[in-house]
Amino acid sequence: MLGKITEQDYELYANIVRSLGVEVREGRSRVEGRSLYYNYNNDLFELHTGTLNQRLQRYLSASSNG
């Protein structure tokens, strides 16, 4: 499950998630924006500052460049 947040709200939501005591992983540098992944009840969730369309466009550009 993916949840989009604004860049300005990233730290607020990241701190809330971290305070829940769930397993948290920082995002990967291969995508634009900031991401935080967390596991709750064996479900993987993501907070991300970019849109799905932006991410798909980046993946398409990367695959067409070789």
C-alpha cells in the first residue's frame, strides 16, 4: 500500500510511524522523492513524497536508456 505525503509533512509522518515501534526502512535512492517503508501486521506500507506517475515515468526513462 502506498501513501503520498507532501515533502513538508514527511518528517511529521515519519516520526509518527517510528513511534509505533514497527519495523521501518528508509527509501531507496533510485526514485525521486523521500520514502519510508514499514511493516505492520505483516503488511508492507510506504510513505512517499512523489506521485505514482512520477515514479513510473522515471522507471520508463531508465529502461529506455539502457
